[in-house]
Amino acid sequence: MTDVTPKTADDLFTFLDGLGIKHSTKTHAPVFTVAESVALRDEIPGGHTKNLFVKDKKDQFFLLTVEENATVDLKTVHTLIGAASKVSFGKPEKLLEYLGVVPGSVTAFGAINDTGGNVTFILDAELMKEDIVNCHPLSNDATTSIGSADLVRFMEATGHKPLVLKVTS
């Protein structure tokens, strides 16, 4: 475990501002599931996300960011994302170590904390058709809206080359 303190939402916003990326954030009561967050839909336009932090038998980690209602077949998704085996969910300790977030706050913005390049980021092609993508800003008590192309630009600026793949059915 490294002694690096995970970045905060403010660090994230400063980073986005530095890249000239437009973003807006709405604070709300903490939400832990897609079901709990549905109440926010009318207030926050765009594609809302569900994030799956998974690993294969070789301890390669992946973050799948998909539209909230999409279905991912965990029995076969490994064939699409380049995993060495079927995937299982990554442990909360690795989630914190690599992405700087706890379960319930998983987000594509966690790329800002993955300075070691331990995680492969997968953005579902269907989600990326949305003009705006909504993700937690490293905590589940707010939602940050960002352009889908800007999300890719953000990830590239953190040293990640996200894969845009159709991983949902």
C-alpha cells in the first residue's frame, strides 16, 4: 500500500479546470446504488453511470463504466476487454489503493488516483454516445457532468488510454 493520499473532488475540479474541461457538479445526499440515484434524473441530464471494478486471475484490474441500466455479462465480458480469464469483483482494499475511492463511490474519475497505471478503463460504447456523462467526483454525495469526449481527454491526461468498447447487452 502506498502512502499517497487520494485526491479529493476539489483536486479533480482543479485538474479539469487546468485542462480547460467544462464540468458542473450537483451535490446531493449520498447514494450507494443506481436505484437510490434515480431520484436525481430529472435534475441532472445526460447518461448516468454504473461502474464495475473487476479483476482477472492474473490480478489485472479493470473499471467498466456503463450506462446505469445496462447489463454486463460477467461470464463473457473478459473476452471483450482483454482479460486473461473470467473476471470477478475487485476487493475494496484494491479499489481504495488504486482508484482512491470506497464501494459506492466508484467512478471513472478514479483514474486521477491510479498513478501506477494499475487499472484498465473501459468506457461502454453505448454510454459514450451520450453528449454528457455523469460520474461521482470521487465521492457519492455529488454528481459531476462532463462531455463524453472530455471524459476521454481527462483520462488521457491522467496517463490512461481508455478503451471504448461495447460491453453491455
